Amino acid sequence: MDIEGKEVLKQTTNFEMIDISKLPSNYYLLKIITDEKITITKKIIKK
């Protein structure tokens, strides 16, 4: 999600790395939902 709340990338498979290289510089919120339905949210600043 960008800082305005718009979803900009969605990945629904198992992963170890998320490629944000194509996203413009901005503030983002990374929301991860685990298989156990635990939600983790992190702030990311892409310069």
C-alpha cells in the first residue's frame, strides 16, 4: 500500500523476497498475512 492507502503490489504465493524495484520512490506499508492468519505490517521508505 502506498501512503494514500492504494494497493500497489499484491503477492499471494510463498516468498522470501519482494521485488519493489519497479515502484516509484515513496512511503509504503507492507502488510503480510501468514498461513496462520497473523497480520504483520511494516513501513518501507523507497528512495
